[in-house]
Amino acid sequence: MLPDTEEQLFGRGVVTKSTNSADLDPETARMVDVACAILKERGKEGVKTSGRRTDQEQIALFAQGRKPLGVVNALRAKANMRPISEAENKYTVTDCNGVTKKSKHQSGEAIDYVPKDKNGNPCWPPKSDPRWMEIAEVFELAGMESGLRWRKADPPHHQRRTV
């Protein structure tokens, strides 16, 4: 999902409109707020880049890297998302199509959270960057499952554990 090299992806199709904990389901919001408070206390505050997603946003994100740019940008326009460039349409950002395979983002049970670079901007470092592990451990401490642990790792993704 993430590119293997350090890239500044803020505004490059990964960020969605809802990044507010209040838009999440209440238990998920509580866990996210706990994790964010711990990270801030440790001086490791990052950025929430995606919270609850509409079906249209999820469908548009799934198309990225899979469909021609014109189709992707038409879907993004329908979801009130900004268009992306051809270069941004070279990689995928989700495996959930938003229809037959729903994302936990659609139910408000997931958040994407990334570290900040030295200038305080959100960044998506390589999967091997130790900041991902620290973030994952804190979100897990707060009761969430981290996408960092998945076979196909998705380091920014944290979701409510399924029972």
C-alpha cells in the first residue's frame, strides 16, 4: 500500500475530509484520543490523515492505482475530493473496494495516523522506520489493532479490534 521510499504524500490522494475523532464511532474515538494523548505526552505527536470515509471516498481511493486517471478523478470529484496527478495514480492505497469489501473507515472504526517530519508536516516514511512501531504500540495499548502487524502491512492504519 505505502510506497517503499520516503515520500511526502500529504494532499496526494491519501488524506480524506474527515480526520476528526468526533466523526468516529464513540468507542473508537475514545481509543484514538487516548493513543493521541500518549503520543503527544511522549513528544511523538503525529497527524490523523483519514478517519470516517464515505462510500464514495472509499470507492475513489480503491480506484487509485487500479483505474485510468480520468476514471479515478471522476470518482474523486463525485466524492468531493481533489484530483490527483498521473504520478499519484501509480500506487494503491487500500484493498477495500467500499462495496463488497468495506473498510473499517466507512463505519467510523478506523483511523490513519502518520508521524511528522522535522518541519512538523505529516510524512509517510518507509515501513522500516521505527516511528511506525512506536505509533503501533501506543494504538495497541489503547485497545486498537495496528495495520503494521498485517501480512501486507499498512502502518498508518489502526482499527477497532474485531471480537
